[in-house]
Amino acid sequence: MNVMSSVRRGAQRLRCTDLPLLSSFLSPPFLRCPAWSSAPPVTYLPNRKFAAKQVRKGQKEQKKPKVDKQEVEIRQGMTAAALAAAMNKDFDHVLEALLNTPVDLDSLEPDSVLEEKWIKEVVTRSGMKFRWARLRESREKPNTDARRRPPADPSLLLPRPPVVTIMGHVDHGKTTLLDSLRNSQIVSTEAGGITQHIGAFLVELPTGEKITFLDTPGHAAFSSMRARGAHATDIVILVVAADDGVMTQTVESIQHAKSAKVPIIVAVNKCDRPQADPARVKRELLAHGVVCEEFGGDVQAVHISALKGENLLALTEATVALAEVLELKADPGGAVEGLVIESRTDRGRGPVTTAIVQRGTLRRGCVLVAGKCWAKVRFLFDERGRMVMEAGPGAAVEVSGWKELPSAGELILEVESEQRVREVVEWRSHEEEQQKLQEDQIAIQLKQQRHLEEYQRQRDAHAHLSWRQRKAALYRANKTRFSMRPSEHAESHEPRLPLVIKGDVDGSVEAVLNILDGYDAQHQCQLEVVHFGIGDVSENDVNMAEAFGGSIYGFNVKASRAVQNLAVKRGVALHLHTIIYKLMEQLREELSSKLPPCVSETVIGEALVLATFDVSVGKKKVLVAGCRVQKGSLDRRLKFRLIRGGDAVWEGSLSALRHHKDDVQTVKTGMECGLSADTDMDFRPGDVIVCYEEKEMQQVTSWDPGF
């Protein structure tokens, strides 16, 4: 420290010294130095010690002004797409920001709801600031839904026709019975002679009474149609064939009627046949809780022949009598209430529904709402296609004027105006969206919880490692997953069959979808319904099937020549059927064709090794097994298996097969032979050699539609 202080003081004195005076004291050699003599005089800068400070101050002044981070307005329950839009980014940016987090990126979709902490994490990693959105004054949307009217004044109620549903097993004569009642030939128009739709008809009896009949399908595939018919009716006529007895769909129809709390009338049909046994039918019904009047119950049983029209008057009288006991009445005034029985798209009329009026009087110009669909009634038609001006309670009519097709089973309500109906549809859409949002949130939370548990198990498994080793191990385990975005993941090579389903009415599509819901062979071939709708097959259906690499299945629909040619050109399989079980058979065949072939083995023969010996082939010794064929035959061209002690020790081909000294192709039962394997094999006496043939066979899907 003392030395440094002395050097500093000497430098200060030298700086303050007069240079001309100092040069006079210097020796001549220094003056003669050219470098010294030519150098300019040194000038002293008194403020030099502040120069560095001034430069640094100037540099600070030249810095760019601080740029504020972009603010992002966030709120709870934001979707990934909404967050990306708030940041002016795309969806992939959100995925990149969530890398190396416990969020399951494979299941993250644009409409997936993010948790609050991950919303903040995305904004922070994007170099932005977040601020909470201001709460609205009213967070709850006012309820603008349409509701049923309160019960009417009993003094305003008037008698109405009863609604009777005909139910029973397939091919027991339900539609034939209805044909006989209304003098028509519906059954002749049904594909395969079986009903595959639900039909509503108003029948006027000779006595003047009117009854609205619902004809439901009896096939196993149309369970939802039967349930819908049971809940829309006042009386159920259970048709049971006298020569067939109680069957599967008969029992199901009884259960539907009991769940809807609807009285039953049993119609024992086909009593004109020689093998008919009505008494056996009534006894079988006892096992299912249907007690006829002969056994002390309250269920009427009428013996009929629908084909010959025998005893139908007794059946109608029993129906009218039961309707009088039930005292069926309704209010014909006020807003209309009804039920959608069936819906379809009619060429020339557009969306058309078959509806039963339960209350009020339906007229042209009424504004109706059913589910999220609405209509301003343009025309009303009866079951024969004749235009009617109005329909009262208990009547079944076809309604045209719908903007979209409502689902079968929806409640129909009349509202005041088109503005009011739009409010109702908007509210119902909002409610459905909120419900779906809650379901998605619950599913996301469950999946995130499972992902966090899996992540924690991985961390616990590497807890003994250092942080660097743990990070490297986690990277090795997840590098394939994090190296690609979800949109870039390679497609699975597993068999899959995307389907486009088209039907003539809503109930037909519903029946097909219900059957496909029971598909249980996803481990063999993945079955996926990518689109379903009502109406004929269109070019859009072909384009969608081509995009997904799937097939089109149409039930009771048509495809124009142009659409068929387009399907052939695009390589899209188009299957059109009018009978549902044939459609399912075709679908099973296509599913089976997607499966890889399986190899089946057929045993051709067996031989027992009696002794072994060596044979010289050139300079090499080959072990030969002396055998006797015990079963079938041995064929050198096929494959062989060596069984020792119950275990297979070798599989392969033969290099030689000889009978005595001759090379042969086959050796039959009882003959002795010598054989050698194509590889070095240690044969032993007592071994069994099996000759088998491998054949490739087409696999058959294990899925059974149930009929």
C-alpha cells in the first residue's frame, strides 16, 4: 500500500511540472532523441478523471425506452382456442407453451377447457402479462325456455280418441291386424314383410268411434321405437301368435308397457292355424306378470285371426270399453302440446314429422318448437296423404314446415311468435353447450389427475438419481412424445372402419346407431361413425367417406346414378339395404375383411421314431430317424414338428424322406421310412413327428349384433 501511494504522489507531481523547465535539467542524450524532440507537447486535461463517468452516462441515455409487455385478458374456463385468440397466436403456440408440463397434449383440443394455472403458464411463457377480465353484472342468462301449460280446468276437458299402440314379436301379425282394421295393405309395402318404422293411423270404426293406432316394429333392432310408442300411448294391444307363443320381443313389449304404466289388451292372433294353442299363450304370459281374466286377472284376452278378419269387432269393443273406463279427455283450446313419433326428409316437402297432438288444436301457421328445432306449420297431412286444416287432441298428423328435423320422442310446444321461438332455441342451445362444457371439464380434470399421478410415479421412480440424471432419464422416456406435435403423430396401422350412416327416418338411424353402440370388437377392428343423417345419399356423404377412408351404409334410402358413379370413381363402398338384418350381415362381412388373415394348422399325419442311425452324405454324416407312420400320411412338401415329452422341440422341413432306399414324396399309414431334418436335429427313439399343413384363413369378427 505504501509503494502504491508513493507512485501515485509521484505521478501527480510530474503532471503539475513545467515541461520546458524540466527539459533543461535533462541530459543531452535525451534531447537528441528524435522520438522525444518531434513529439508534441503534452497538454493537461484537468477534467480527465470525469471522462469515463460522462461516457457511461451518455451510453445510458442512448438505450431504447422500455417496451411494455402485451397484456392478455384471461378468465376462468377459457378454451385453448380462446386463449390463442386472446394472445393473437394459433393453437400450436399454446401446445408449444405447454410442453414439459403435466398437461396431456395428446388429448388437448382447441375446444378443451384449461385450468387457471395453465392459462397463466401459457401467457407467462409467451412473454406476456395477464389480467383478469371484468366480471359482468349478470353472469346468469335469463331462462327463456318454453314450458308446458298448467293443467286445464276440468270443465274445459272434452273426450278425445284413445291412442293405442300395437306391440309384439316380429312376424306375429301386428301390421296385418292394422291392415284389417283400416282395410289397407301396408304389409305388402314393407321390405321383407316386417315393419321397420313406427306408424301412426287414425281408424274410424263402424260404430263411429275413432282410435289412433301406433304400429311399432317387432324386430329386436327397434327397441327404442317400441319404448317410444309405449310412452306415447293410452292402451297397448299385445299381439301374440297362438302357434308361436311368448317370444323375446313379446317380453320386452310387456316391460315397456309396465314401465309406462299403460294397460294391456292381449290379442291372441293366428287362431285359425291347426297348431294354434291360445291356452298355452295365456299360461306363458302368467310368468311375466300378465294375468288374463280367465285366471282372475284384469287383462282382456281376445282370440283373433288378423289375416281372415275374424273376431276383430270384439277386439275393438274391448279397446273402446277400456278407453271409456280410463275417461280419456283433453283441452282442445290454448297452445298446442304434442309428441314427435317419427321424423324424415321428404322429397318435395322437406323435413316432415309424424306427431300426435296431446293438447290444443294444431292448425296451419302455428309456430312449434321441439328440442332445438322449430317450425311454422305449412301443411298438415293425415295417414293417407290427404291435406287437413286442423288436428285435435289424440289425432296423428304429418307436419311440414320444420327448419331442421327434430329427434323422435321430442316434446312439441306451441309458442307465440317466431321471435319467441328463436329465444327458446337459443336458450336450449346455450343450456346444452353449458352442460357439455361441464362434462368436458370433469373429463379433463379426471384425465389431468391421472396424468399427474403417472407423472408423480415417474418422479418417485427416479428419486434416487441426481437432478441431472433424472432429467436425462425423463427426456429419454418422453423424447418421442415431445418431438412431435399431436397433429404430426403418425397414424395407427390398426384395422379401422369409419362409417357414414344414412336412413329414411330418424327412428331408422337411431336403431342402427343403437346396434352399433353394442360393438364390442374394438380390439380386432376399430369401428367409428363419422357421420349420420336422414335422407338419400348425397355427394357430400361420398366426399366425407373418402376423406376418412370409410364406407357408406344406407337404410331404406336411395342414391342417384351420379352419386353411385362418384362413389365408384372415388373408391368408396356404398351399401344400400331395405332390411336391417341384411345391413348388419353386410357390415359384419366388411369388418371381417378388414382383419388380417389367420394361419390355421391341419394335422396330416403322425409317425413314431423307432431308431436312429447315421448316414454318410459325401464327407458329412447325417442323423436319420427310422419311423413308422401311425396315423394319416407324411408329405415331404409340408412342414413337420418334433414332439418330445409333450413339448415341441423342433419345427421345420425335411431334407430327405425315404422308403427303403427310394426317395418318396409321401408315406402312408403303417409304412416305415427314414427321414432327416433340414437342420442338425437330435432324434431319439420314442419321439413323435407330426406332419401338418398351414392354411391362411380369413378371420371373422367376434361382434354379434344380436340377431
